[in-house]
Amino acid sequence: MSKNSRVRVEINLADLPSDPGLRTRILDYDPNIRDQVRRQYLQRGPCQPREHKFLQTKCGASKRRFISAWFDDFPNWLEYSIDKDRAYCLCCYLFKANIGEQAGGDAFTSDGFRNWKKKERLYDHVGDHNSAHNQALKKCEALMNEGQYIRNIIHKNSKQSRTDYRIRLTASVNCIRFLLRQGLAFRGHDESDNSSNQGNFLELLQFLADHDEEVRAVALKNAPENLKMTSPIIQKDIVNAAAVETTNAIIRDMDNALFSILVDEARDVSIKEQMAVIFRYVDKNGCVIERFIGIEHVANTTAITLKEVIDALLCKHSLSISSLRGQGFDGASNMSGELNGLKTLILKENSSAFYVHCFAHQLQLALVAVAKKHSIVGAFFTSIGHVVNIVGASSKRRDILREKQSLKVVQALKVGELSSGRGLNQEIEIKRSVDTRWSSHYGTLINFTAIFFPIIDVLDEIAFDKVGSDQKHDAFISLGLLQYFDFIFSLHLMRIVLGISHELSQALQKDDQDIVNAMDLVKICKRKLQDMRDNGWDSLLEQVVVFCGKENIMVPNMSDQHLCKWKSKRKSPEITNLHYYRFDFFCAVIGLQLQELNNRFNEVNMSYSFVWHVYVRIIHFLLSTNLLVLQSQLDIYIDDMQSNTKFQDLQGISSLAQKLVETGKHKTYPFVYLLITLALVLPVATATVERAFSAMNIIKNRMRNRMGDQWLNDSLTVYLEKDILYIQCH
């Protein structure tokens, strides 16, 4: 063995050589077993062959030999090597410090002592109380004393340190989990010890310490300065670990299943373009699941950039684009462009990733199109916007509106027009409608109708205010428009029409909505609109007349000739008011709405049949056989379903998939279940992505506008998928 080599293999302690001249240097043993070797030699004791016939060697002019009586003088350490005919020191062999030639250097360890005529050298080796020999002797005694053995002391201290560390870490993790779940900020403006508000994290940790003696003993001021577990870096590491575990749990739940991707982009509060990604899949229980995977900052919103980010995200989670079966975006050109849109780039790699234009977005576009095509409807919504701007321009006017509203509610309660109860007659705010916000127009009209008369009172005060204001004349014009029959008629008509569309919009935004049920809902919406057009005129006119009677708004005689305000009498068509309001207005608006729905959703109807055809071809490819196998399985499946009472009264294919898994028939009819799964994973709406952006505005708000991209992604992942983190933690 070379001098610098070490014995790293497992050794048998019983085989250790007793002769000190044949021993391996203690430093050549692996550090992990040195103490075991030392203890073994100390338990054996020094090698002292008292009965041995010691050889005489020439020392100067005479011969000398080792004297066995020396063992009695130095019983604890003196050793003799029969093989080398030399004396050694056991303690120095085991614990000799590297101090050069002090105390004889290597004379009593590796080389051995042989100058038998100079016994005094043995005393010199022992030296004073602080000599190298006595230090080695103390180490031997300490090693054999288990109570004071340094490893045991360290083990005891380490065990206590680990316990304290775990308590401290658990306290920090619990505080972070709470802040993430609530979407709250972590840090404060001043986190110094003298600060009255150190931020949510430190204040929450202090609160926890104040109510838990175990935490108080090891956290904050009682923690080591370098192990407080409260630094921003530690906080971000814990949040990142939580986000990684959450995302990994989602990927495990997908279990290599086919999935769809929902993507949209929006700007955050710091004017950075962020792209949110949602995965839609069917889990092991047959349930449709939509999960947030991440949000990525993109330098620009070109299709190529978005595609690169998606590829990187799939690669990060070890997912293949070949498992993609659907993609759901809005109708922006960079998303749905036929030539270079994101959907086209994905379809080039995977022709089975069918694109579905967000149904809710199409529904909103249908409404906007009606407002643009029908001048009166467009003017109506413009007037609504002006009123919202006037009444909501200042806090004073909003206070007046609340006061007027409260008075109206009190009066209505007195006369019995309203009933009292928990949750009833709450304060209603005037809402602003936005073309890109789903159902915002309907919400605006609902609130506008509920507080119409208080709005009239506020406009009246502004219009006839003696002090005057910049919007006094605008209020006067709006006051006149609002008290005109055409406005009231438009308000009620659009409220009812949008109410029908609103039900469809809300249904489309459910996470577990499937495309088959979505198409049925579209048909129901069209049917309701058609029924209203055919049979809803009388009830609508009655509502409008009653409403006008409350505010003394003049109702035109339906038999009189209609006078068009925007045309001269000579050019005005000779039609009655009934003809104008019923056919030119009522039927025309509903007809436009139906036309837009047919234009936007009829293509999807046609494409849906194509989707099934594509998926049958995919299954044919996967089976590497003809479709007779699938057809045979379908025949048996249909007969089974018709005769099985467990499959009655199902609400849709989503319920069917769950029931198949529940009864184990998804294994009996695997190809049928695959077809159902393929239909379920097709996206319907990007509502989940929009909710992610709403959550983003909670997490990264005006006070936290400097959040980094990774910090935002981790916080948002845990915030949106808090149910998964809860399961992981319990």
C-alpha cells in the first residue's frame, strides 16, 4: 500500500494486526472507520509480550535488549513489536498530531524505538502535561468514555438541532402556506426590529410564536442568526418548492393522458406581457380537469414566440406535443391565424391537435356585432356609457346615488313592493360595460334597471345644479334620453336578450364543460331567442309600459304613425309605432342576434362531425387494423348501455365517462372510452385562463409591481391550485 493511499473498503476489526510493527497507519484508514479501529485497539490494550525472549542487539560497544519490566513502568501505552524488535506508543499511534520532530517524531509510531541503553528517552516521550503524548492519551480516554465521546455529544446536539430546525422550518412553511392561499404580500416596507409593521410574513410568524411555546423557543430572536429561516431567499425557495410539488402532482395526475392546451396573454400591472397556460385532461376517475401549469413572460406576442414558450414548457414537464388533442385560444390573429397563427404552427407538428375558438369569446363577439350593425342598439349602449361616466365621475355623485337608492328601497319596503330578508336589497353600484369582458353588458343593464330611478334623480340634480359643472349639459341631454320611451324599450329588450345569452355564457365558463353539451346549450340559446321573437312581444311591451308608468314617461300609441326623429316627415316611412317597435326594432335585433350566433357557431357544428371523423382515423392508426373492431365494440356497448339501469339519467358525456370508470366498463370498452375522452378533452372556453389573469392581478398588484417572473409564477401556481397543495401537505 502506498503511503498516501487509504483503506476505504469494509474491514473485519477482529483481523486487525496486534503487532505494532505490522499495523497500517491510522491516517490511511477511511475517516468513517478510524474511530472503530482506534476503539478496537484500545479495547485490546497495548501489545506487551511479557513472556517473549527479547533479542539482544548491539548498542555501541555492548549488546542490549528490551526489558519486560518497562511494561510495568508504562503499562498504558508502551508496546513491543516482535517482528521489528522495536518499541512503540499505542496512544501516539492512534492520535499522534502532525507536529514534526517533537517528542521523537515518528520514533514511537511508525519507525519504532530501539535505543535500549537510553531508557530515559521513554520518559522524554511522555513529557509534561501538555505534551503530544499526553494529549493523545486524553483523546484515548475520551474515546473510551461513551458519555463524553465527542461523536455522542455531537449526535445529541445534532438531534436537538434537527428538532429545533424542523420546528422552525415548519413554522415558516405554515406562515407561507397561509399567505400563498390568501394571495397576500410577504415582505413589509420596514422589517427592522424596531418597525411597528414588519410585513405579513414576520408579523404572522411572530403571532404564531406568541401562541405556541414550542415555536417561540426556537424562532425569531431565539433562533441562531444564520438559521432564522426568515430571509427573502428562504421564503422564495419554500414557495418554489411548493410550486414544483404542486405542478408535479398535476403531471402525475395526468398520467401521460391525452390533453388539450388553453393559452392566452395579458399585461400585468408592470406592463409586462404574460402568457398563461392551462392543461385540460380527463383524470383516472373520468372527470374533466383544467389545471394551471404556469405563467411565462414573453418578449412579444408573435405566434413563433408563443410556440417556443409552449415547447419549452412541455419539455420541462416531459410531455410530448404528440399527446396534444386540442388547443383553445381567442380569435386574435396571432392565435388563430390560418397562415402563421399559433394554432397553425401546432397543427403542423400535430394534425390531431384540433383548434376550438373559445365559445364564450364568440358569444361576446356576437353581441358586439349586433351593437355595431343596429344603429339604435349602438346608440343605446353609447348613452349607457355616457350616463355611467357622468354619475360615476366623482365620489360625491356616487354618494348621492347611494342615498337616493336607499330612500327608494325604504319607500318600496313600506308599500310592500320589496320584501325584506337576509341578503336582500343590497347596495347596487352602477357598472361599466367593456366589449372584451364577458357578460359585462348584461351586468350593466341589470344594475341600470334596478337603480334607474335613483340615476334619474342624480342626473336631475346635476343638470339643474345652480353652481354648475363641466358635465351639466351632458347630464341634461342624458336626462332627456333616459326619460324617452325608446330608451326604456331598448333597456328592457337588450336586458332580456342578453339574459338568454348570459345563461349560455355562464354555462360555457364551467371547468368541466364538454363540447357536446356546449353545442346543445348553443342550440337551446337559439331556440329561446327564436321563441322570444315569435311569442315574446306582448310580455315585453307590458313590462315596458309598467316601467314607464312609474316615472310618468309617455308611452306612444301603437296605432299612430311613427315619427322618426332622425328623418324629416317627408322622408319618414309611413308605418305605425307598432310596426316600428315590433318588426323594425324587436324582431330586427333578435334576428341579428340569431344571425350572429348561426354564423359563429354553425361552423363549429360542421367541424364537430369532422372531429369525430379525425378521431376515428386516429384510433384506426393506433390499432393498426380496420374499424371493424371499433364497430363491433360499439354495437356491444350500445346494447349494454340500453339494458343497464346504472347508466340511466346521465347528464352528459362527462357523467358517462365517470360512470364508465366507476363501473369498470372503461376497461371493457377501451376504444369507446377513448372516443369519449377525446371529446371531453376538447376545450370549450378559455374561462380558466381568464380567471388566472384575474388572480394575477391579485397576486401582482400595484403594491407588488416589482415581482420577478419566477416569484410570480410560483405564487400564482400555489394560489390557483391551493387544493392540490393542501392534499400534498396532509
